[in-house]
Amino acid sequence: PRTRREVAATLWPDAADGRAEANLRSAVWRLDGVAREAVRVADGTLALAPHVHVDLPDARRVLVGLIDGTLGDDALPAPDDALDEVLLPGLADDWAAVEREQHRQLVLHALEALAERQLAAGRMAAAALAAARAVRVDPLRESAQRVLMRVHAAEGNASEIARQYDLYR
């Protein structure tokens, strides 16, 4: 549990304390249905209810494990199954934008690392899927384009390299 003041300062760091706390009161008051059941408010603190599981730490562990190579090959997820690049879609607050961008960067690095590992292991289809997903997340990212073209080259698909290059150019 965190104090209301801590939660308010985290969610609205640029607002004055009173304004941030008013924002929090309003947000908690507007909760309904399942959302109201997910938050526990008691003695000036806020916490998630015991039955609520937040999967972001799990996702970040997978992403970091892909990046640093500590995730074993048997635990490698299919890119479309476990790596969702959008965090808190539609939430416009500054703190959410910062978290969203940090998560997006982790996803991009993880997808590229996954593609490289799959390529090194000779799993071309899996490598191509991971690299293509990284390109979809950020079509202008040179490193994602490069790994996708390397997969095509390893498969001997010169026409795919040329097609990908033309799309990128």
C-alpha cells in the first residue's frame, strides 16, 4: 500500500500537491464496477486488491531476459504471443507517455535480440517473425530493418532483401 500523497505525486508529478491529491480523489471516485473492486482504499492508503495481478513486471522480466540472453531457448515466447508493444494505450498523462516509451524501447530491443538468437540457431521462420514485428513497431528503425534483411540473406532470398530495402527507402 502507498499513501494517497505518494500515489498522487507519482501519477501527477508536475502538479502541486493539492491539485495532484484532488486528481486522485476524482479518479478514485469515478471508478466503477470491476475497477472499483481492483482498488483497496483504507486508512489513507491505496493498493491493488489482493486478487489483482499486474503482468507488467512479468513482461519486463521476459523482455530483459531476451535482451541479456538469460531467458533460455525453451522459454522464448512467440513474438506475437508475449510481446505487446503498446502500454497504457490512450492514456495521455505525462507519466504514462514516459512508461509507454520505455516499454516500447524494451520491446524493440527484445524483438531484435530474439530475431538474432533465432537466426543464430537457424530458426529462420521464427527469426523473420521477430524481426518483422520489430519493423512493424518502428518502421524507421535501422537496426530492425537490418536484422530482417540479414534473415532474408541467410535464407538466400535476394528478392526479399531488395523488396525490404525498397520499402524502407
